[in-house]
Amino acid sequence: GTSGEGQPTSDLPYEKGGDFYGAHPSGSGTAKNDLRTLIEEHEGVKYETYLDTKGNLTGGIGHLLTDEPGWELGDSISAEQVEAWFEEDLKTHAAGAMHLERWDEFPPELQNALISFAFNIGPNAFGLSGEPAWPKMTAALNEGRWSDAKQEVFNDWDNVQVSRLKHL
């Protein structure tokens, strides 16, 4: 749907009272808006299908098309489809981060960084269904050991990808 001002609205699972835990401390808008900006900064926004770094057919804002028949490399994608995919993917990946034991204690910047991380790794980054893809990082987050969680990323991931977690 849209708001009275024509802006898109949604029922994302991390929203409370229509906002992502209130205004962003920087005063630059809501943390939800900053989350989208963060994800777009890392994923890009493409209105045609392309191959991601692993060779998977992708479109929009990092939306994998491997399970969606009918798409071919270079196909055009409407803005409406990009938005629909993003909203769907964000719900899935936010759920992947939100199940962390201390989620409600995390500041909005950390929540955004973790959702962005899950957006790239997948909803099982922190063990949403089964063993987490990042077990040591997940354990550190669940125990409140932020610097250890961040160190796990630096130990296992290249510096380009680590930029997603600058808020840890």
C-alpha cells in the first residue's frame, strides 16, 4: 500500500508502530530508511537481470532468481517488481537476524548491520533454521560479546564484505 503522501508502506516484521524502533540517532531519517540505503549501497539496484559474484541470475536489489523460471540474463525489471522483491526479501532476511537472543537489546545501527549481513548471506546466517552459517559470530552476539562477533567476520570474510558490519 501507500501512505497518504504516496510513499510506500509495508508490514515488515521488524517495525513497531510503523517505524523501525524510532528515529535514527543521526536525525537523518528513520533507521528503516537507513537500512534500505545500507542494503542498496552493498547490493546495488538494477532494473535488469545480471549475474552476481557467484554466477547466479539476480535482479533488483540482490534478489536471486534461481527459483523463479522465465527470467533470462539482461531481461528488464519494472520498478514495481524491484520493490516487491525487496519487501519480500527484507521480511525473510530480517527474520533471520531478529531471532538472535538479544535482538531487542541491539541499537538500531547494529540491527541494520545484522539485517544487511543476513540479506547477503541468507536468512540462516544466524541459524534461523538449523545450524547457523556463522556459528561463532552468532554465539558471540547471543552472549553480548560485540567485539568478538565483529572479529569473527574479520577472520572469515574479505574487507569489502566486512564493510556491511561497520556498525557492530
